[in-house]
Amino acid sequence: MPEKYDLIVIGGGSAGLVAAGGAGILGARVALIEKNLLGGDCLYTGCVPSKALIRSAKLASDAKRAADFGFRISDFGFRNDKFASVTNRVQNVIKAIEPHDSPARFEKMGVEVIFGTPRFLSSTEIEVTLKETGAAKILKAKRFCISTGSSPFVPPIEGLEETGFITNENLFHLKDLPARLIVLGGGAIGAEMGQAFQRLGARVTLVEMADRILIKEDEEVSALMEEVFRQEGIKVLTKSKAVRARKNSKGEKVLTVESGDKQTEIVADEILVALGRKANVKGLDLENANVKYDEKRIETDAYLRTTAKNIFAAGDVTNHFQFTHTADYEAQIVLQNCFLFYPLTKKADYRVIPWATFTEPEIGRVGLTENEAKKKHGKVKVIKVQFEENDRAHAEGEIEGFAKVILNGKRIVGAQIVGARAGELIHEFVLAMRLGLSLDDLNKAIHVYPTLSKITQAVGTEKTLESLQSPFVQKWFARYLKIWR
């Protein structure tokens, strides 16, 4: 007889851990099925290792700027002259965080953690091939949550498989720094890792098919970051498509890039593929459960139900927003909708989703870009403040960038920050949009001086000053002063 559960969660990444942990704490009988390790992409191949590597790269960059801060550094290099000293630190950071996602922790919450490979037999049953023994086990549940995440998408470029390449899945285990690195893709991963490796000593060429890097960001943000990259020595090729890869007689990797009618060969020691993600659905036999999907996502409705009404999905596998914080949010929605009935069920709300790209300067964004706002609302108002107007930015030596807010009337419909700590600073605008606060409200809130957060207040101050300088206010106050005097 199959073992029975109230909820079976498939996938032990961010979404799966939140859904399973929450259900366990509530007292439900819940099983969490994971192929390998709890923690998922974010802990082992994504957020955590990339930010640890970026921190090392920033130290290298700061060392090169030592003279700007009154110091002279005569010798700066990898410990024992090996890049492994950096990637070993990355792995140590992962090990320090691992206990947060340990099986023992979730078992204490009431979750049965099962390591194995699952496949659906029907919409109510799955078969799990146990990792430890290879034996098959059948489990049954009233509800399921699929949170299997995503994997790097590798395009069918001629010769790429034979030539060899790396992705975020093996990048953080490199022991030798590639002297020359080609990065395919100018999105967040390509931009972050391209800059980090350039700062660590590689010569990086960034190849992007679109007419600009960071295509999801505001055009001004993309332009600033491209200029920063070029100043740091990164070769940025936009409107360029990788068409062929091979190894030459020296064993070097050669990538043929097409731009317009022209083809160019780039020689490198390694090729990093950072061209987006695909949903992890292979082997789940979703057809047996009548769950619709394609290579990019599992299809869900506004309540995160799949086409099988007792099966939900959350996280990267839904392809709504592939961020850890969105996965956490979706898991909370699934948890509520699994166990409650209308009107207590809840739709996922993606109107105020923030994200950050951890380049230097950092990029923080929420809501619409300027062009998106113009297309949606027509006439909009844009207020922009430069980081060089912030006193703390000068003290830190980080004056590159700006904060930009888009208004539809008095309502904030979007905000972009590119500058130091932008990923932290964007949250004030997130809260303002979520609660319907205005720029005047931000301006009235007292901000500590000197902090970078004063730049968010400065945007509100800019709006207030503009209002005070309007012809109507100026004329009215002039009359008032005559009476007052």
C-alpha cells in the first residue's frame, strides 16, 4: 500500500523548503522529495556562491584603487598564486550556510525528507527511486507542490558540446583562473560573472545578441553599465551571435561570432554559457498527472495551480520571476491555497516585484522602466538624482550611478537605482509602491545623515523643490509675503 500524505513537495530548493516547512509546522503530514541536496540552486550554484565570488572580486578591485584611499599596495595576488584560494572560500561560505537547510532542521518541523528521483504515476501518486538503495517507493497525497527549479539553457551552437564550456553549475569549482574568458549572455548572470572574472585577472569578452546588455533594465542603466564594463577592460560585443565553436591546434577554444554580415573568431581558454534557464521537468512524467508544461515552465493559473487542480507549482519552474525571493513568495501562496478554500485562497500578485543585479555599481529595480511606463500610461514624470550628490557616496568613493523614479500622477509606478548598495536601497521604493506612499511621504521621513539611503529621500526632495518652484506657488507666496511683512 502506498504511504499517504496531506502534501508532497517535489524539489528541495527555496520554494520547496518554504512550502514543506510551513506545512510541517501547521501539523500536516508532508513529504519533501529531493534528488541531491536541500538548498537548491541558490545555495550551491546561484545566489550564495556568486555573491561570495563577487565579494572577492570587489576586494581585488578595491586593492587596485588603493591610492584613491591613501594607501599603496605593492603585492596583491591569489594565496599560493592559485585561483583555488578564491573558489575554496566560496565553498566555505556554502558550508557555513548549509545547516540552515539541513534535513534535520526540517524533520524537526515535521517534514519527512526523502532523497530520491520522483515520477508521477497519476495526479495523486508518485513513484520515488530512493537515492541510497535504488528501491522504488510509491507515495500518495491529496496535494502536490512541484518546485524542481531550473537549469542553465545551453543553445544548439555548432561544435559547442565538443569544444566544452562551463555554466553556473561548475563555475564555482574552478581551480585555475581562465586567462581569457568568453561570456555568452549579457543578462544578470553574464554581467555579474563577467565583471567578477575581469577583476580577478581574466580578460573577458561579453557576447550579447541584443542591441544592449542587461536588456530587462532601464536603457540608461544598461548604457551606464556598458560604459563601466568597457572602462574596466571588458570587451562588450552587442548585436552579436555565437554561431560556431571549435578547438584549434593549441587546444584553445575558438568561438565564431556573427555581427551583421561579418564573422569574427575569438580565442579563449574557457566559455561561460549564461543564456537563461530552462524548467527542470525531465523525468517527472507530468503527462501521467495531466500537468501541462514546456521547456520553459509548468503552466499555472493565478492561484499557482497547474492543469491538474490538486497539483501546484512554485519557484523557477513556473518561470514567472526566477528569483529566490519570488520562489519564497510563491511557496507561501501555494501553502495557503493547498489547505484553504475560497474565499480564503489567494492569487499571486506580481505588481511589485523587486530585483537586484550585483554588479558594481549594483542595480536595483522595482516596477516599470521609463519606456515601459510610457507605453502603459502615456505621459509620465521622471525624477532622477545622481549618486555624486550624496555625501556618503563621496566618503565611500562610490559616486557612480543614479536613482530614478517614474510617476504616473502622484503614484510611483517604477524605480531604478544603479549605484552603491542599490540592492538594499531599492526596498524603500518597494514599500512605498506596496503601501501606496508618495514621494512626498519619502521626503518627510527622517533619514540618517550621512547614509546612502539619503538618495531615496533626495528623490522626494527633488519633487518637493520642483513643486515649490512652480509659477502658481511662487506667485501665491509672493502675495503672502507682502501681507506677512
